[in-house]
Amino acid sequence: MPEECSRREFLKYLLGWTAALFLEGCMGKPQPAPLTPTLSPTSTVPPTSTLTPTPKPSQTSTTLPPSAEIAIARGKDWEAITRAAVEAIGGMKAFVKPGDTVLLKPNICTAGRPPEYAATSHPVVVATVAKMCWEAGAKKVLLFDLPFSGTQEAAYKDSGIADAVKGLDVELLFASPRHYEKVPVSGRDLKEWTFLRQALEADVFINIPIAKHHSEAGLTLGMKNVMGVIQDRPFMHWNLHQRIADLNTVVHSHLVVVDATRILVAHGPQGGRLEDVRITDTVIASADVVAADALAATLFGRSWRDIGYIRIGAEMGLGLPEGRRLAEVVL
Amino acid sequence: MVWRRLRIFSQALFFALFLALGIRASQGFTGAPWNLFPRFDPLAAISASIGVKRLLWASFWGAALTLGLTLLLGRAFCGWVCPLGAFLDWTSRPIPRKRRSRGSYLFHASFFLLTFILALSLASKLWLLFLDPITIAQRTLVASLHPVLGWLLRAVGDALYPLRPLQGLVEFADKAWRWVGLLPQGGLRLYRFSLFFLAFLLLLALLNRLAPRFWCRALCPLGALLTLTGRFSPLVVKIDEEACTQCGLCADICPILPAGANRVDSRADCWRCADCIAFCPEKAISFAWAKPHCQPLTFSPSRRAFLGGLLGAGAALLIARSDALSRRNSPNIIRPPGAKVKLSLGKYDESEFLSRCIRCGLCWKVCPTNGLQPAGTEAGIESFWTPILIPRIGYCDYGCTACGEICPTGAIERLSLEEKRRRKIGLAYIDQKRCIPYSLHLPCTVCEEMCPVPDKAIVLEEREIEGKTLLFPKVLPERCIGCGICENKCPVPDEAAIRVYAPFVV
């Protein structure tokens, strides 16, 4: 008898555990974020100008807000111009809904460069965006960049950003291999690449690049800034411009706030010479990364047609380099 | 019982302190107190001072304190403080049931090793210092134990992370490990020869089978130094003659008493473990202060050991000189910035650096990129376990001066950030046969992009090739500081297309 009992029990357990595993499979599993942006009024503006790119399938159904689609704000008070630029395109409430998880992606490409060297996004701009997220009712504000030189800890600290967001309850993310995920890329060159999970899963991805010179890319702006949330970056350079555009098909910047309070005009991306820094007192905001980059390029006296990844981004329909309704604010 | 308990508590406390300091040092904390243990090591301090032929103040006070306490308390350092001693205590059979033979010549080896090491220091060679117990413990912790723990914690986290409800817990644990230092800043740090260091530690534990703490009593050169220093210590074990029944138990459990003795007496080798006090059935033994007198030695520094040490050192010097590497520097010796090396025409003089470096491994520990690694054979036997930068593993961070701040003997100088950024530690060379633009005619400018020198030590030249306009990187030797980030980030797999070699002056 004992043998029979144990076999029966064995089968019972087997059945039970199978059922449990099956049920576990039915529970919410981590899902990669949809490749197309979630619908929010201004992030998916349909083309209105004469310059009409092929719209993405999901971009056709929303209504146009009465505000501008891209804003450039100038002034000495960098917190004020950051606010003004975002207000001009509908305010943070247009992008961050109550309960949203927001990922801020400043450009902190290296440790060891204080903000005045214009190698990293300015802490005032970053902190202001963080504050606005909380004001819009965000549930969680995360911040991430992975420097190519120095540790993340040192980069967050040296850039002044760790101090600036202190007390704002912003969670600084630290990268570990388990936070990355290989996902398919429907790009022209890349078929798959490894991305930071939080960048794929966050409800709102706010791209806060600093506008600066870059030896190979020409300029590094919003689209290039997405390179911070991937792995294997050196391998991007084989076909840099196309690959940058391809990354932007996966990571959609719901809001781009270009920090051009001061810009680096030579020896980028790292800089290190104050002679290469120009104070430009400017912040650009848009939900269209291509439009924001194209406008930021003009600060360097360059056209978006000269910058490979912006041109390719425009060709691929990632955004409109020209023709967005522009608001100019001078404070 | 109270002395023994106190001693066990003290060992645990110092061991924990040792672990905590060593592990936290990886979190960007540098300088004192993170290098406390090597600084209190008199053998390291004396060797380095003899090596450079002058008093090294960097390690003087700690060493003086240890020696002063030893004058007063005898070899108590071994029984109460030494982290390696504690480890070997815990891996020995706690109380030996039967004494083992103690007549072997091997038991006098510690004096031989001490002579050997000090004689080599006279010739400014510190390479045998890797037998110093503090550096053994420090190196093994740095290179083997800490990385293994880190791996384990990360693997557990990785295994649990896919379970959605546990993710928060895993992230929280990660934060805690990072705060403690078990997961170092900038990711896990792994070291060459880690298995060797671990094996060496296990070998020492295995030697406990010959006799409890065999290493400490028979081999440890620091132990020999402390034995000689503590010979006149007034702290002795005293037996109450009236209470003693001559049962012989104390002689049985004493780790250092010679064969044939039937009860403990005060000896210079005694590390005041207080086992005899604790286990005497008559409670007849106690610590007492006595008039300083010359205490007997169980393992005496025989003339043979002394002469053997001198001879050994001489032979070792000759053998080291016969190494081909004494003629030419290896091209792969890139020392950390601030290392006391001299650059002159075609020559790379390391004698001061090699006579100061005690091979403790703290600089490998604090290097945030993991680029500082123990040297193996590439620099000859004289450089074993000294730090070299291996750019393919990690580069010299442009914003970091940690190695100079942690170095307990000043073998690596403390540099200000500005000085460090000007210090040439190597020179980058482009291998045009492997470099992507040169060999494949494809665009790549990673090395130029990574170069941290403000006006760039790598510049790009635009040239037309096969109808394409390409940017070709070029090194400007006068600007290159040899930090190695270009080699580290070069996307060419395995051997990079741009490599850093030892610098030279023209």
C-alpha cells in the first residue's frame, strides 16, 4: 500500500506544480514596451505642414492641440527657460499622466567633467524637468545614463546631476547586465540590439541631451543621446548614422528637452577645454526628436541635412526636421 | 575563560574590520583608514625602508605602534589581531588532542625567510614580501574572495530577477550590496591569478594538518620579526606552583611548546592565545607582569637559518639578474600614474618603485575600471604581483587618483588630478593592419572619441580612399598620456587595433 500511496501523491504533486507553473505563466510577465509610442496629444502630432512625411500607422488618430509643436526658449534663468519651453508645447501634463513612470535620459557621457565644460547635460535643466514630472503627477521618476569613461557613480556626481536631483526623489539607476534585454529592431541596418529594460518599459521617456560637437557624428543631440541606453556601443560606429536612426525606432522619445544653455563647439563629445564652450542660454523642447535635433543644429550654424542621423531619421519618418509649428520665448 | 573569550572576540573583530575596510575600499573611498592593515605591518615598512635606504614616513607610525606594542605584549599581534592568523586559527583543529613532532628543521624556516626577505630588501628587491601575512590576506581578499562573493551575489540576483514579485527585493539587495561594497562601483572587478591566490590560502590552511597554525609558528616571517621584538616582553604566563598538579594538559594544548616540555612557560614565540589559562583544570595559570627578561625561544633563529637566508638571498639575486628581462623592459609594463619610476632615454628605471611596493593589492582593488592587475611573468620575477595597467581589461580613468591615495608605502605617489592628467604612463600606437579605417576602409573613430585629453591626443585626418572620404585616426605622441581608454574601447575584437605600450623619452 505505501508504494501505491506515494505514487498517487507523486502524481498529485506533479499535477499541482504543473498547474502552478501554468498559472504563473498566466500572471503578468514583463512585457517589452510597444515599439510605437503610446498615444498622447502632442507626442503624436500628425503632419500638418506642406512637408508631409509618411506617417506611422499609430500616428494618425489624435487631435491637434492648440499649442506649438516645438519651442525654443532663451534667457539667463535656465530653470525658467526650461519651464517656458515645455509650457509652450503644452506643458508637462501633456506628456506625463498621473501615475506614469518617467525615465529621464540626460547625456552624462563621461565622469570627471563638471557642468561648465559642457560635456554633460546641465543639472539645472535636468532637475527642472524632474520637478515638472512630479508636478504633472508622475508615480516614479528614474534617471539613467551610462558613461563610456568612469563609473556611473562618479559620472552622476561629477556632472552635478546627483546633487541637483537630491531631495527630488529621483531614482538614479545603476546598470547591471540583468537590466538589459535584447529586442528586435526593425531598422534598415540593425535587426536586433540590447537595450536597457527601463527605457523600453517606462511610460514616458524624456530625452535631455546637451547640444555639443561630436567628432564622428558631427553633433550629438537627442537621437544620438539614445545610445546611452544600449550596450555594445563601440560596435555602433561601423554605420553610425543609420544605426542611431534605427535605435530611435525602438526607443521613442516622448519628450525631448535639448539643453543648449551652453554648447560645446569643438573637441566633443568629451570636451575639457573651456575655450570650446559657448554660453547660448537656450532650451529647445519638442515631442519630435528629429525636429528638436534639426533646430538645435542651427545653433551651430549647421543644417539638419549635414547631420547624417537627422537626415536619415527624417527619411525614415521618425519626425519632421522642418515645418513644425514653432514657439519662440525670450525671457 | 575570560582572556580566551576576549582573544577570540578580538580576532573576530579585527577580521571583520579587515574585511570591511578591504571591501569598502572598492567604493571610491581611498587613503586612510582603508589601507590600515598594511600600514600597521612592520615587516612591510622595514623592508620598504631598507629597500629605499631611508625612513619611509608613510608607513612609519603604524609599524612603530605595532612594534611598540610587541615590545610590551610580546607576539600578541599574532594571536589577537592578524587576520591571516585568525583564519588559520579557525581552520585548525581547535584544541589539538595530541602534540605532534616539532623537531623538524622546517620549523625554523620563519627566521630563514625573515633573513632572506630583509637581505633582499638591502638589494632593493621586495619580491619575497609576498610571503608577508598581511599582504597575503589583503591580496587574497582583493583578488579572490571579494570577486567570488560578488559573483555569487550577482548570480543569486540574476536567478531571482525574472520572478516579477521578487524584482523589488533584488533591486533593494543590489543597492545594499553596492553600499557595502560587495558589488563595487563600475561593476564586478575580477583579477588575474585569482585562483592562484585562493590556492595559496588553501595551502596555508592545509598546512594546519601538520600542526595547528603551522604557517604562523614555522613559516611566517612577520611572526619571526615579532618573536625577536617581543623577546623581552614583561607580559608572561605565570603558573601558581601550589595549585599546579603537573597534569600536563597545558603543554598538550600549547601550540608552540617544544616536545618534551610538560608545562607551559613564558616564551618569546607565545602569541598570548590564553588557551592554557582557559583550560587549566586547576585555574593555576594566569597572565602576569614580570620584570623584563630574555624569554626562551622554541624555534630559535639558528645560525644556520641566518646564513641560509643570506645565501638564499644572494642566490636569488643572481638568479633574478640572470633573467633576460633585466636587460630590457617588457613593452607591456604600464605602471599606474604616480608610480615611482624614472623615464630616461630608452630606459625605464623601476628600482625605487619595486623597492617600495609591498604587493598588497590595494591599488588593484580601488582601480574603478579594473585595469590595474597583478603583474605576472611579463616583468620578471622581481615584479610579481606589482600593479600593471592592462588596458584591454580597464583603462586609467582620467578623473581618478585612487591608486596613489590608497598606496600604504608611497610606491605610487599621491598626485593631484591636474598632475595625474599630465603624467605619461604609456604611449598609444595604431596598428594599421587591424585598424578598421586603414584595413577595411570602413568608418570608425572610437579611439578619437574616447580620448580624454582636452585637445585630443588622437586626431582624425580626412583622406580619400577608393572614392570614399574616410577619417583616419592618428596618435600625437606628445599629447598622449597612455591612459589606454582607446585600446579598451577599440571595437576590434581580441587584440585591439590601437595599443598602449610603456612610454619612452626621445
